[in-house]
Amino acid sequence: MQSLQRLETLFGKWNSVPLDRLTTETFETWKIKPFSEGRMPSTITRDLATISGVLSRAVKLEKLTANVIRKVDVPPNRAKLDTYRLILRLQTP
């Protein structure tokens, strides 16, 4: 049940979006906000793993051809976090 609540909290805004419309870019863009709010890379990685489970199941059921989360860059470890945040700030319009 906790995973379902986590999915709804994090990704509920996409409930009406067909799964095949969710792209790698969707999730690359999504992860910028948690970083800017100070969330740790391990938390963001866990969040991505939660939605990845849904997408993997959709692939298994032949609703998707691939799990786009597998192409999302994994957030850096704590030691590289400041550099990564700087890069994200430079990329954000």
C-alpha cells in the first residue's frame, strides 16, 4: 500500500497520460524539481525505482515496448551533488 500512495503522491498528475506518452525526457525534467527542493539523490533514485516497477510491469504485459526509466540518468552520489545541482541550474531556463 505504501508504494501505491507514493506513486499517487509523486506521479499522480500523470494518471490521465497514456503510458506510451511518458518519455525519458519526462522523468529527466521531473527530477529537477526534487533536486531544487533539496531532496537527496537516494530519495529521487527510490522515487524513480517506484515508477520503474510500474513501467516494467507494463512492458511485461505488452502495453509498452520499453521502460523509459532505464534511460534516465541516475542522480549522483552525495559527493557529486553540488556539481550536479550547478549543472541543473545552468540547464533550467
